[in-house]
Amino acid sequence: MCKIIYHPKYNLYDLGESHPFNPVRVEMVLDLLHELNYAVEPETPDPVTPEMLYKIHDKNYVDIIEALSRGENKTESEQLGLGTIDNPITKGMAEGARYQAGGTLLGAKLLLENKTKKVLQLGGGFHHAHSNLASGFCIYNDLALAIKEMTDKGLHVVYLDIDVHHSDGVQKIFYNDDKVMTISLHESGEFLFPGTGWIHELGQGMGRSLKLNVPLDPFTEGESYLEVMDGIIEPALKWFKPDAMIVMAGADAHFSDPLADLLLTTMDYEKIFKKILKYADDYSNGKIIFTLGGGYSITATPRIWTILYLLIMNLEIPYKLPPKWIKKWSKKIGKEILGFLHDQLPAYEPIPRKSEIEKHNRDLIRRISDSVVQYWI
Amino acid sequence: MLISEVMKKNPVTVNFDIKLNEAYKLMQDKKIRHLPVLKEEKLIGVVTDRDLRLATSKLSEHPFDPETEVEKVMSHPVSTTSPNDPVERATQVMRELKIGCLPVVEEMKLVGIVTNTDLLDALLMLTGVHQPSGRLDVRLPNKTGELARLTGLLSEQKVNIHSILTYPDKDGKVRLVLRLGSIEMKMLAELICNAGFEVIWPVHIACVK
């Protein structure tokens, strides 16, 4: 029992032709599923209103974004992170972001009303949006809005973020919250934006020990990634016993991603998604929402999210990609697309520092466990 | 900048069963304030001059006897850092936990200690991490206009510079620690490299001449 959420107006959140955060990624997923003869019948969300966003964001911040999105000039824009390389001001961006936030929020409502156990929201995932700061391609924090909807109804929620960047916005919004555990696996802030997500960021006050961060070494491979998942996420879920999980499934930890340096393959992603679905079955009564997120390799990201769709819907994963789809999209994006859904091995050159990286990541498991053990009793 | 560059190597340590008065004398002799405490070679705590003074103060309701073992008054569990950690991270830990030192541990072995004094020394050459940002270290010729050329490039790309710290580098060059408000650091690093500057960090996208 899984619901898909999508609205064509998500595309209004378009930051420009050459911007990496490109709506074409989801169009490619939908078209691929169509070509594979899977009928996608999504629930269509209403957009959230600007007022609904005041729960997460400062009123002033929301009002300025809405005005900018209508084409008005606002001198405060740069202070709020807008009009920058990452967050250019485009017409309709606020409406697009509100549709996407509406989608993630609808996911939360469907879980709360017991209409489904699993949700795949084919959008959202704006984890860098702060209460009064646009950052890293994000303006409205749909994830925080959905989490808040659930915690307001008394649920305990685990937010799991596998995007390659630290989920600084979501973490900060819930840093003191004892109903929300956030877990972020990311490439270390020593090397990657936003420069936070260290293991000592454990939460404050009632939220202490409920915010976990795993800053992985660059060039971390699938095996080590999965080891870290078992070493950190599983014990955390077992202890916290959430009522629901929300997963930000950014696809930018893929080896071909142009913005980051982790080395996951599509096969690794399949294992990761299966593992997360199993975690939900074992520890959150099967209740789980997936959103999309980062993922800037335009040939890999649609394949990864298609795999996510097929797994969550319990459908067979085909070996080959439909030729019609390949032809159409390789022309449109101007890039070669190989004939297979999964990556072909060997995907990349062997990494000389492999064992050192594994050791570093294993050390993280130990250090994180050591720092939470005094709280998890 | 890493902890290994600022830490004191081979720190003076004490065994868990050393007496308070002995630890006090040791601190006086060595002119130090922090002593990592070991038990069977394993780090189990830190005893500070403040721990000793508070524990034995006559103002205390139940002062400890000077013959007490340090294990009874030491701070624990102990937070540690590793030689490859950047100094800003250790600073954040010490700030958050309100402590004055971190033992430095590598492969379960104590290899050094870093105190707030060491970090103050490092401060001039460091940058903060308070805003979401990517960090680039860039080397520039120590020449009029070079920094302007670099920041001009960033401005053209609509990149907000959150912080720049500079310190002199070898061969008459200047080293910059830049914190930029952008997720697209690889692209920016390439741009800066192509303009003839040297990008030194992150190492895997560096272009050192």
C-alpha cells in the first residue's frame, strides 16, 4: 500500500536552464515509468498557503519571497540568501515551492489518516532552507513542515537524510525537539557545502542525542556506506522507536554526481532503499515517506529514483532501459545514456585510499556511539 | 589547519591512582593546567587545576583529602579529538561542552593534547563555520589587485563571500581561507583555477602550481 504524490506545477520551481536543480529529472522518471508500462497514478496536492509556512519560516521571509516571486524588487533579498548563484530569483518559484511543500505535507496527512503506510513524494526535499535563510537551492522547507504536522499530532518522527549534503536546515529547526530524531549521512563538511554536520552536533536541551551526523570521507563507497547505516541508523531506530519515518532521498551521493565526491552506484542505492524499507517495517510500523532531493547527474538521478519507485511499489526492476526513452532523453539533455537501468561495472577506477576511508568511517560509528551512549538509556 | 599542527605532542599524563597533592605538584612543576588520566594505558578522564582546587577547597562542604586518588575528582567521560581533525571542529566541541582542553587520540592511543591557549594561537589563521557555506583555500601572489581580481570573479557569479581570512604563505604568496555561500564549489574552484589562482583545498579539486 503506497501512495505516489506529484503535481505538474512542481515544475514552477525552476531556477533556470543551466541551474543544476532541474525539474527535467522528475519528468525523466515519469516518462521512464510510462515507457516501462507502469501507470503512475499520483495524488495531486494543493499548494500550501504562505500563512501555513509561518509555522516554519519567519513571516517576513515568506512575504519577501512571495513578493520576489511575483517579480517585485526587494532590497532585503540578498540578506535572505536570494538572488545568489544557488538561489536565483525566478518568477513563480514561490508557487512551485509551495506546491512541492504541499506534496510533502499531503504525505504526512495520508500517514496520519492511516490512508497509507508508504508515500513517495516525487518532489520536495528542501533540507537547506532555514527559518529565515534561503540556501543550497532551497527556499521553503517542506520536510520541516511535514515533520511538524506529524509531531503536532503527537507522533515521534525519525528524519533520515541520505542526500550527500548535510541537512542543516531541518536539523536546526528541530535542534531542541524531543519528538524528532534527525539522522544525516553526508560527505564531510571539511570538503563539502554547507560545512556543518559534525559528529558533536547532537542536539540541545530535550533534543540532546537525537540529532545524529555522519560526516563521511570523500570517495566513500557503497560497502562502507551500508556498514555505517547498520552501525548507526539501526541502533538509533531501535532505541527511539519512531511512529513514522521521513526520508530525504537525494541522489547526489552517486559516483557521477558533479557536485560531490561519494561513490555510490545504482546497485548500492537499491540496497540502501531496501534497507530503509526494512527499517520502516521493523521499527516504524512500516510508516514511511520518501521525498526526492539533490541529484545533479542528469543521467543517474532519474535511474536512481526510478529504482526507488519500483522498490516501494514492489515492482520488478528491469535490466534494460526502453530504447525509445533513451533516444528521446539523450537528445533532449544532450548526453549519452547507456542502455541499462543499473550502472555497468566497473563504474569507476579503484580508490587507492579505500581501506583508510573505510577505517575512518568505521571510526565514526564508534565515536558517535560513544557520544550518545550516556543518553540512550 | 589540523589539530596535529597545534597540539602539544606527548602530553604529561597521570595514572588514575595518583594522589591529588601529587597531581597538583606536577601541574605546578610543568606549568600546565590539564592532565589526562590513564588506567591500564587507556584514557579515562582529565583532571584540571580547577578540579583540584574545587575538590580540596576549604569553602567546599566536604573537601576531599589531598591523599584522595585523582580518579575521584577527574572529569569524565572524556571528549577527545584526533590529529587529523581541523582546529575549528575541536574549538566547537570545547565551546559546546565548556571545557578547556581535548586530549588527542589516534587509533585509541593518546598522542597529544590541545588546550584553549593552543586554539587562540590558531585563531588568526582560521575561519568560522556559522553560515551554510563551502570552503576554499586559495593561494594568491602577494600583489596589488590579486584579491580584487579573485573577489571580482566571485561577484560575477553572484557568490556571496561569507568570510575571508588571510595569512602569509611561502614564496611571498598569500593564503586565503574563503567561505562562500554556494553549494557549487567544484565549479567555482575550476573557475578560480582557470583564472590563474591556486586552489589548495579541498585537495581533490585542488590545482597547485
